[in-house]
Amino acid sequence: MNKDLLKNTIVLYVEDEKQLREQVSFHLKKYIKNFYTANNGEEGIKLFYEIKPDIIITDIQMPKLDGLEMIRRLNTNVPVIITTAYSDLDYLLEAIKLNVNKFVIKPINLIELAEDIQECIIRDNLKEKIFEKENLLKIINENVLISITDVNGLYIDVSNAFCEFTGYSKEELLGESHMILRHKDTPDELYSLLWETIKSGKTFKKEEVKYMKKNGEEFICNLSITPAFKDEKIVNYTTIRQDITSKKKLEQLTIEDDLTKLYNRRYFNKIIISELQRLKRAKSYLSLLTLDIDYFKKYNDMYGHIEGDKALINVAKILKESSSRASDFVFRLGGEEFGIIFSDLTIEESLAYSNSIVKKIFDKNIEHLGNENTNRITVSAGLITLNYMNFVEEEKIYKYSDDALYEAKHSGKNRVVLSKKSK
């Protein structure tokens, strides 16, 4: 690395992501004294005229003004290095039109980025393009999940990255229907809307679509499908998928209880607020049922904690199976305490539903000799149901349900007590 060359270079770096901006700046300032940063394209333009940089490094997608529009407005011969984590074909092709000098896929290798800057400077006094269209298209082919289908949805071309990711060879995909990747959970309605949109000549975009690889592994992508025209007639469709599987798994870990795989207390605190807002708009009912396994400490003492964990999993399974509507949310609130948020049921309907759950757990007949009343696992439950006109703060709703649960515990257990605050 030519440190003397780098230290005399003026660099403008435009990136809206603060953590990445600080990380890149911290590293490159070791070699480049005149390293300036901007948060978005508007700031980048202003700073460009102030510092007169030798090279620009910019992200593509940013608020206020994106990187490509910034470069277009500057209309400069200063070399440009584009950095991006996105795989939108329109952006990539636009970068080619603007004669971008180099294209870097995130996550950024900081050593390689420093070398890229040096390479831009060395070649022909910052004027020679060092990343031609063919090289950029090669990077797209190797890194972006692109597929092209004909008007009937049959694959006519796919990128190497798409093949490697899905596990199918190009020979296996060409001529096959795009439905070869369909996940069993994806509703027909999504595909109906998809075809209605793209046949009308519009781009179809959808987040968090599930697919299946050749080996049966599930993956989740953000989806963009764009029609291509010739003589004003649609000739094919280009699909770009952005894999977000790891991101969704990480999100799931933050809201999920490790043992039971139910939602955790953190997610409970979030959902109850959003449901209160939703149901107030819908002018409906919200119900919270809290449940606690009776004599659970005795169960652990008698059968051991491994069996105790199994009991928690069994109860969780019953709760999950009993709450199958999209608007039902089941939680492990802590220890042996569970919760269910449900909606659109009157007080009488909510009480009947809650009693049916307590009965299902009783009927499961899981042995618990420490529960002298029944010799099986039972639960006590507290229920609060409120009409939208009577909604109160979420803390009070939980307290009312918990108070009713306490009453159920002390009035014989294996029962549901309806909170007197229900109305």
C-alpha cells in the first residue's frame, strides 16, 4: 500500500448508516488524512464543492438524495466508487450509465477498499475508468439473485448467484416454471396479485416472501419483479431477490422464548400496545388471558426440571393449537406463566374460549401427583375483556388479568376467573 500516495488524497465518503460510516472513516483515516464524510447526497454535494475531492465513495440508497442522483447532479469526472448492500437491477444499470469507476458489494472489506482508492488514483491521474461494464455485469452475475422468465413465467436466464443459492443448476431451471421455488405457506392470493401487477406493466414488490431451495431448505426474500418491453409489448420479466433469511431468524430469536418457542415477554409488551391501537380503530374487543400451571414447584421437585421443561412445552403446544387465528398471540411470560392476547370476542365469548383452553389442559391428563386435587397438570387463569370504549393503559390490563389469576389460584385452581374490570 502506497501510504504517501494515500495521505495526499482528498476523499469524500457519503453513507447514511452511521455505524458503517464511522467504521470506514476510523480505518481509512489511518492512511488518508483528508477523509471527509457526509450523511446523504445533499450533504455530499455541498461538501464536494467545499473540499474538491480527488475521489468519491458513496452508497447507492440513502434518504433525501441517493448516491446515483448525487453523482448525476455533480456531473463530474472525479472517480466514483459505489458501495451497496442492495441488488436492485435498475440501480446497477444506472451506475453503469454514469460511468462509475468501481462497484463494491457490502459488507465492505476495508483493506480492499483502501486498495481500490489507491488503484483509482494511480491509473491515468484519476481519469481512466478502471471498472468497465463487463466487469460490473460479472459482479452482478456472481453476487445478485437475478432470474428472467418469459411471459408465461418460465425461466429463460438465471444468474450464477441464483443457481448457487437455490441449489439448482442453470440446466435444471431453464424452461421450468418459477413455481419450482414456491413455498407451501405462500398463498395463491400473492401470486394472483403478482401476475395482475406485472401483466399491467408495473413493477411488483413484496417483502418477506418464503421460498424453498432444491434441498427443501426454506429461505425468505424481499422480491422485485420488473417487466421488460420491446415495441411497447412485454417480452419478459426480471426478478431480483434479496435474501433476508438470517435477518428474519435473528429477529425471531429476539421475540421468541427459547424453550417453548412461544413469543416472549418483550414481544408481549410490544404487541399489546399495537393491538390496543388496532382494535380501537376497528371498534372491537381486546382480551388478555393469563395462565399459571398449578403447583409447578411441586412438579419440578417431584419429577425433576427436565420433566418440568417437557410439561411447559406440552402446555405451550396446547395453547398454540387453541389459538390459531392470525390475531391470536401466545406468550410465555416467565416461569410457568403464559399469556394469550386475542380479539373480536365479547365478554361471554371470551370466557367460553378461555374455559375451553383450561379444559383442554385438564383433558391432556399429564400426570402430576403433587396436585392432590386432580393428580394431573392443571392451570389457573385470569381473564380481562374490554370493549374499545373502555380501553386503559396496557399495564392496567395486565394487572387486571393478573389479579383475576390470583383469585383463580385462591378459589380452588383449575379454573378461569373473569376480572370485574371487564366491560
